[in-house]
Amino acid sequence: MKMRAPVTAILSLLLLCAPIAYAANADLGSAAKTGAAELESAGPLAFGPDGILFVGDTKAAAIYAIDTGDRKGATKAGALNLEGVTAKLAALAGTTEDGIRINDLAVNPLSKKAYLSASRGQGDNARPAIFTVSPNGDIDLLSLSKVRYARATLTDVPDHSAKDRRDRSLRVESITDLAYVDGQLLVTGLSNEEFSSRLRSLEFPFQQIAPGTTIEIYHGSHGRWETNAPIRAFATYDIGTAPHVLAAYTCTPLVKFSLEELAMADRVTGTTVAELGNRNRPLDMVVYTQGGRDYLLTSNSARGVMKIDLAEAEKTAAITDRVPDKAGLAYETLTDLEGVVQLDRYDKDHALILIAGDSGQDLRTIPLP
Amino acid sequence: MEARRATAAFALLCSATAAVAEAEVRLELVGGGDEASFAVVGLAPALLEATSLGSLSTREWQSFFSVHVDRVESPALLGDYSADSTGLHLRPAFPPEPGVRYQLVFEPGILADLVGHPQEVDRRLTRELLIPFDAPQSTTVVEMIYPSTDLLPENLLKMYLHFSAPMSQGDSYRYISILDSQGEVEELSFLELEEELWDPRGRRLTLLFDPGRLKRGLRPHRDIGPALESGFDFALRIDPSWPDARGAPLVAEYQKRFRARPPDRKSPDPKRWRVEPPSGHSFEALTVHLDEPLDHALLHRHLTLEDAGGKIVDGRIEVGEEERSWRFFAKKAWTPGRYQLRVNPRLEDLAGNRVSRLFEVDLTEVPTVAPSAAELSIEVVIVAP
């Protein structure tokens, strides 16, 4: 405590002498550019350090790292609640409610501002947009016309694949989810030609050339069938000190594997820890700690929001037998959260959700269950 | 009384020096597309040149000039405000949309206050603008659906829908359904992904059948079974109301009828392919007869021909009827010699079984050995006629 005063004094002095250093840009590496970030689409979002926003441009098979400059700490921001958010975004973007489609939600952990990626308009008129919503409800657009950014392309190699009449490849690797972990950006994708599960790891700041490494992830089913499928959503968390990935597949097994394993192989078989059920698609995942225990909160297309105790996940061996009803981990379905379409961590004790409400879609801060 | 005061104020605003009639102040849409801006035109040059205009915040601009969708009470459009010799402009963050009703509001009194005209002015000018929506003519059709065969395995994994022009995206699953022989819709057949799998130009959509219903051992398969049941007839229906990228519906409904056959649980086997080499010095096709229908898209990508020096031969690929054959037309006349047809082990059949690996591997069975490099290469000898 005693140390704090002089440090603060030195800091203020430094800030006075070097205001430029205070407003310093976030580190985007040598590939950083300033100008118009010409996104073709704005899809999955994730925050990195210093207010850097990663945006998956699914149409262009690229990732943008954008320096939002939004670094002002707001540890005690009030709850963010906004009714009819889609209608409000539509009005600000000069269109009607059906002209706005929200693709993803991410909360800037520094400012607690919500970032919503969206597309505005349809067909030839569709434009990407990233809106910000402050805890006080102010909505703005993140300028993409003059911004500091770095871009990484996900295209593997020049391919000799099917071309359209204008000699453009028909192949697209779209992006399903993103997460930043210790200098690495993990990206899961989905090809429009190959049904497989690829997880790509990109070093950040992005390198000039390296497209990152890609591995294939298989998962078992009842100890008998081993298959490969695209990952729909994932979250990272530590088991002991080892970082792990919990991935939810399109056909709803929940699979875990270690990041260390990923670094060593080009093919990994994860452990199926649960099945999230029929007629259902996982949408978003958040990991949090409560009372010394780690939990996973996942939103689903048809089964509301589920809460899973990760300590149990660690204990659960692979699903080895046919379990007639509940497979793997026990989970709790939070029925009052029916209609959640987007979910992200808000602060230590809260999550921010986008949920179907009486007047379209609402942004709501909820206590972590 | 009110009117007279407003007129006086306008005279001031519109004409500090030369007289510009009040009627000339108008609210308009200027330009089109991405360059379009909402504008207040006909204002006095002295006002437009006021330096204080440059330092106004967006909130201040919005206090005297704003544009709203449908009702003036709805939030004002975001965009960039500016003034030039022609007037005041709001370039909206997104181009104005045809079919949307915009309400333009101009409050000269507030502007006068902000730029230093102390006169009390309370006349408000409004205008409703509807960007005309010229319903485009329907010209887009479904060109082709792959697989093209009408006998499909129960565990079919993918379908490709090819359209003659770019389509609208984001709501696709609403327009696609699988009908049983009674014409009833089969629920939840597809994996309805938020990120629809379009090609870059929006002319080909990849449809995935729900893998949960295909994979043995998973609950959806156990509880509800596959969407397609062997021995029964089905139709894939494309609703004609599906708008293309311009907003015009399709020319007509499209139905692909097919029958489901037992599941395919075997990998494609290049050893069973038959190669028909072209004659040397000709432009004939090199034809490969496959052992089963293979994935249409991957046939364009995962089979390549190399010359004796290991160089990829440049040419054009044609996939034959029912995706049972692969034809290659070299760009140049064939030089007699030895060639290698390289098979990428990721090449798939209709059920997602790769050359190198089945869609589902049964771990209780003796593992099948993945084909060796030699087995993934087929020698083709082209001789002079």
C-alpha cells in the first residue's frame, strides 16, 4: 500500500510528460495499417488485449484485428439493459428491423461496452456493421473507414478448385468462432465443401505470411464411433494449469482437448464429455468461476441455456457406453433463459445476453447462475 | 401571425444579402448509392460559410437537421454531417434503402442560434421521402442441384444448390424443404447454420444434412433416425418466393425428386476406377470412370493430373453424368508419355466417406488401412495415334 503513492506520482508525471505514450496504439504488430478496413462481412467477434477487437470476416475468409481505442477502464459500470435493441440499431442504420441481422456479441472487458457485429440490408445492398452499446445505453457505430487494423487471411494455399465463370474459386472457409489465449488467436471454421473440423491457431500480432497451423479434431461417440465434424462454438479454460478447449459441435457433442496436444499434432481426438441433445445447436459458450468451482454456460438454439460444472467434466471419463438418456455430464437447463441468441461474459459476476423479448430483441445483463 | 414570423425568419436565414425566396429551401436526397446524402438546399451562402458549422458536434447537428425511419420520434440516422456551397448534408452511415420511408426534419431556428443568428425562429421544415422500390423482374432460376442422381444414400451428407444469379442470404432455410412421398415436410432435415455456406458470389449454397441424425451413436440418430429413409421417395423443394440478391423472387418453384437407398459406409476406391486415356496430339478428354458417384465440388479440386516431370497439367475439368465420371481437357494438345493422376485422400463420396477415411470409424472393428501413396496415384499412358 505504501508503495502506491510514489508509483502513482511517477505515473502521473510520465503521463504529463508523454501524453502520446498514454494514448498509445494497441500492439497490432508490423502488419498494422491505418485506413479503411474493407470488411466484406462482420461475423464472430472476440476481444484481445488493449481493446483489440477480432472480427471474423466470413465472406472474405479473413480475420481483422481492430484497434478500437476503447481502453478506458470501467470496472464498476452499471448493468447494460436495452430493450428492442435490433429496432434501435435498424433506426440508426436507416432501415427497418428486418434489415438488420445481428451476427455476434462481445463485451470489451476493459470498458464493458457491448460490440455487436451485424449485416445491414440484404442481397446486393448488404453491408457489414459493428455497433457499440455503452452501459448507459448509447449506441454508436465503430468506424471502419478510418481505423488501425491488421488483417490475416485464412486461405490455405492457392487452390486449383472449381471456379465460377469469372475464375473465382467457389470454396469458402467460413468462421464459426474465435478466442484469444496468450498471444494466440484460435479460430474454428467450416468449409462449404468439406465436412470437417479444423481449428486454426494464429500467432498474434499476426505474422506477415504464416497462415497459422491447422489441426483436425476428431471426437468419439460412445467409445465406438470416431468422427469429424465442424465446431460450432468453443471456450477455453484451465484444468489445473493446462489450458484446454471445450468445443461444442454442430451435432451437439461437447468435446474437450488440451491446447498442449494441439501444439504437437496435426490431428487430435478429443474426449466427448457430454451430448447437448437432439434438435439443438450450440450457439455461444462462457466459462466462469463461482464459489471456487468452474462452470460452463452455453446457449442453444432449442434447449435454452445450460449450466455445466466443469469440475465434473474433468472427472468424467469419455462416454464409453450407450447411455439411454443423459449422456456424460449432468447439466442444468435454465428455462427462464429461453430465447437467448447471444451470450458473453459481462464482468466477474454477470453475463450479457441478447434475448427475444416483447419488443424484438433485448440486451440484458444477468447474474451468472 | 405564426406564419408571418416564420417567413421573416426565413428571409433572414435564406438571404443575408441577395434575396432567396423561402420556397427555395428544400429537403432532398442528393446523389445515389453509397454517395447519397440527405440535404438541406437553398440556404443563404453566408450561412453555409459560417465557420462555426465546422465545429458542431453530431448531437448539435442532429438538433436542427435529422433524418428518421418511418416516424420523427424514432432515433436519428447515424452518419457524417457536413456543409458545402450547395447546402447541409447528412451522408448516412449506410446508403438509403429502397422501400423505406424517411422523415427529414430541419429546424432553422436552432441552426440560427447555433451559428450566431440571435433571431427567434420557430418554423420547422419536414419532408417525407420514400426511395422508390422498383420491383425487379424475376429472372433467377435454380440451375442445378448436386448430387444429380435420383438415388441417394440414406446418409447423404451434402447437397449443392446452384443458382443462375447471386441470391439473398441469411434466411435461406426458410425456402428449402424436404418433402416425403405424401408431400409432407420432413422436419429438421438440415443443419441450419447461422453462417450459411455460400460461395463467394452467392450463387451456390451448400446444404448439410444434420450430422447428428446421420451419426450412429449420437442421440438424434438414435431417437429420430436419419431424415431420409431407405426405400422411400422424397423431394427437395425450393420455394419460388426466395428473393435473389436484387430482391426479385425466383422464376419458378424447383423440385428435385429422389429415392433413398441404404446407407453408404464404404470409402471411394481408386483401384476400381477405369481410365480412358486420350490419343496423343489430340484435344480429346482424359476420362476417369469412378466406382460410385462422388462429391461434385471436390471432384473439381481433389483430382489433378501431373506430367512425367511432376508438373500439374493445365486444363479444364468436367464432371460427368451423376458424378460418376471425371473428364479432363488439357489446354494444349496431349504430348504422348506417362502421366500421374493424383487422388487427394480427402475426396469424398455422397455420404462424406473420404478415400482415406470413413465418415464414421467403428473403433471396435479392425481398422481399415488408409491407401498408400502409390494407391493414390494412377498412371496414365498417352500414346501417339
